[in-house]
Amino acid sequence: MAIETMAPYAKWIIIAVAILYFAYLFILKKKIFEAAVGVALSGVMAALVAVVTMAIQIPTPLTSGYINVGDSMVMLVAVLFGPTIGAFAGGFGSGMADIITGYAHWAPFTLVIKGVEGFVVGYITSKKDDFTTVLLATILGGALMVLGYFMIEIYVYGWGGAVAEVPGNILQAVTGIVVGGGVGHVIKRRIKDVLISLRV
């Protein structure tokens, strides 16, 4: 199985992805964070992601993690504001929620995994934003989130802990697809001109 082959390299894969994530945000897109609108949107959206993530938390004792509905906000932000704000708010907002609520050991992983989720959803929907594209983008983003946590959990907890977390992570992904993707699509259609002027 491909996942079994990749599992021993999970740490190196996440490190490589983390490097690409930070390079994208703070090297390729650094001008966005030098503009007032970029700083404001990034900060506000990251705070909203953190608040929604903390609003409902169901602990998972086996892996010392928790189930939340933060993916709905990660995907919503990505659909509305594109890959850069989606990547920043998804990663930093979710990581901040982990730290604030006592799950700091998950924050580095969450930062990268949710950041990638926000980037992928934002990138695809910035190219085309019809319902089918938004649906496919959020499904892919959710799948990457589930896969990302699964690989880390295999490395940290073994197969038993990783498999135990899959249903909860799938639930988070589905919530994000339905709420974040659905609401994002509706809002974007209604105020598209405003969003275009804010997109950075």
C-alpha cells in the first residue's frame, strides 16, 4: 500500500511541505503581507479560523487530539479570498487554536496541514468558482487534511492511533465541504465584485 510505503518518511514529508509553505507565504507572496489590506485580511481571517476551531472541541483521548469544526472556516476563507489568505489563515489560525486550547504539541503539524488545505482550496477556486469546482476543491482539500494527519499519526502513535482518528478527521472534512464550500460559494456569487477588490 502506498501509505505504508510513505509512512516511515512522514516526518521528512511534513518538513519538506513546511518549507514550501513558508517559502510560498513569506518569499513568493511577501508583498501581500506588506500591504495594509493583506495584513488586515490575514489577521482577521486567522482569528476567525481560531475562534471557530475553538468553539466546538471533542477530545480524542487515544491521540490527545480533538475533533473540531474549524475546517468549515478554513475552506470558507479559502473560497472567498484565495490561496494566500486561505493558506495563512488556515495554517496560523488553526495552529493558534491548538496552542490556546492546550494542544500545542499538534500546532506545528496543524500549521502545515491546514495551511496546505487552505492553499489548495483557494488556488483551485480562484481559477474557477462554479459549484462543481468548489465542491471538488473542498473535497481535495479535505482529503489532504485527512491524509496529512493520518501520516503524522502513524509516525507518532502507530497504525492503531492513526486509524482511530480517521473517522473524526473525515467528519471535520465533510463539515468543511458542506459548510465552508457551500456557504462560500453562495456568498461569493452574491458579492463577487467586493471580493475581487479585496483579493490579494
